[in-house]
Amino acid sequence: MPSMKDVARLAGVSVATVSRVINKTVPVEEQTRTRVEEAITRLGYRPNLLGSGLRSRRGRLIGLAVPDIANPSFANFVRYTEEFARRHKCNLIVGNTADDPAAERRFIDQLLGRNVDGILFSRVSDESESLRMLDDVGTPFVVIDRGMQDERAASVVMDNERTGHLAARHLLSLGHREIVCVTGPLNVALCRQRLAGLRAALRESELDASEACFVEGNFKYGFGEEAVEHILTHRPETTAIWAQNDLMAIGVMNALQRRGIRIPEDVSVVGVDDIEFATMIRPQLTTVQQPFREMCRIAVEMLFEGNATGADFRRRVVISTQLVIRESTSHPRVDGEIPHSVAR
């Protein structure tokens, strides 16, 4: 007896698309629908009408896609989204897209095939196609964390430009003038926004805000370590490093300390997120706090508000943040240069 997979294979589409055609739950392009129906006829496929009926009902399910579940920041999004989904008596399906646009597309497609009540997602990069996919089918969705300023989508983000401004103003107030930023991937809008905030603060202090003040990274611990070698080689006068997330900041700190460079006496370090590890390391990390729980609360509420009203949600919520000052920042060195005996 032919299966739905057989139909999908013959029609050249996903199983989820076959399910949509059969259940008529979401719109499908006319050409695609015709191919699927022709494949059903050729194979003599008979859908399980009882199963289809059960699947067509809302199952109190929402989905969450994150780029890297091993990253403590995204683990926090999972944790708090699950908390607020449970308050709505919903179960959560989590997908780790592993910074892979193809994996992101597949997971979103699977969620749509399961007829979930709504989807939250933090896109892999600005080039993600998930927004277009979701716009086409009408399933309620909210972009969390990695929303873009001018897109037509409901989104909840932290104030990323303010984040960069806070970090820079703190270091400038301590007397630092040689500041290097270790960014996340610059094909993610929030990284550019954070960098813009840093540059704005530098310009306000009449300092050079050129591209020489940053190293592009990837949000991973290992890159924080790698960045130190580049900074010590090309900018030995550096007195402060701001990494755009705590994982890279911790990598920076460990690499500096292995070289005998003291924190904060020789180099001050600032991060972003305020993950639990920020207080577990020594010295404790000064960081800009990401309001994970509040972002998830608002995102889930927006998701269900849009679902309940059937409204075409396009609301963008920007949540403010604050600097948490700990032990990794202080006034700069008097001599203004990392000692050569420890800088290599």
C-alpha cells in the first residue's frame, strides 16, 4: 500500500506539503497542489481520514527554532519559552538549527506539517528564508532575539544599539581609549546594531570609530580565544575588549590569563548576556544583561494574541537592558601598553 512518503517522492515535495494538500490546513501553490493530487491518483494513495482529522485539530503545540542550543543564551530562550508555553497549557517543540539555513528551513517545514499553534524562531542570519515561508502559510509566528528593524513581522528584541552604547560608555568612563570589539557574525543584524552603538559612543567622545576597532567573530567561546592572538599582534596598545556575548568574553579572559595578562589590571573585559557563567569565573564578568525571561514572556503572549484574534501581527517590541558591573573592568594601565613579556 503506498504511503504519504511515496506521494511526496513522486511529486517532488516534502511530506509536510502532501499533508497540507490532503488536510487543506494551509494554502499551497496551485502548481504544487496539482502535482501532489496527480501523484495521489497515480499511486492510488488513500489518506487515513481518522488520522488526518486528529491532526487537523490544534494540538496545543508551539515550536521554537534556535541557532545553537549549546549556547547558554539560546538555552535560556528554550527554558523561558517552555515556562510561558506551559502557562498556556501548550507543549513546546524545540529545534536546534545548528547555524544552518537548510536545517532551519527543514525544521520550520516540519512544524508547519504538524499544524502547530504558532512558531517562535531566532533566525540563523539575515539571509534566512524562514520569514518568507511563514508569511506564505499564515501560521502565527514571532521572531525572537534576531529580528530586523524594517521587516514585516512580529518580533521581540533587546535594544542592541543601546547595548553597545552602554558597554562603550562604561569603558570610556573608566578612562579607556584603546577599545577593541569582538563582534558576532555581521550577517546578523543585532551584531551590526551593537557595533553601531559602540561607534556612536566613541564618536561622542571624539574618538576614532573606524573599522579598525573590531574583530568579526561567531559567538563561540573558541573564537574569543582566537581573537586575543589577533588583538595582541595588531593592537598591542589595547586596554579594553568588549565581546558581543559572554561566551566570547570568557574565551578572551582565559586566553589573556594564560599569557599572564591580568584582568582588569592590564586589560578590562566586558560581555553581553549575563549568563550564569559570568559569575562563576574569576574575576567575575562585567556584562550587559539580556532580558531573556521578559523577551520570552512577551513573545509567547504576542504569539497567542495574534492566534486568538487572527490579526496580521507586525508589532516590534524592543526591550531595554542594563549594565551589570562586576570585577573584570577597571581604570586602564598607566603605561598604556600590554607588557611585551606577556603579550606573546
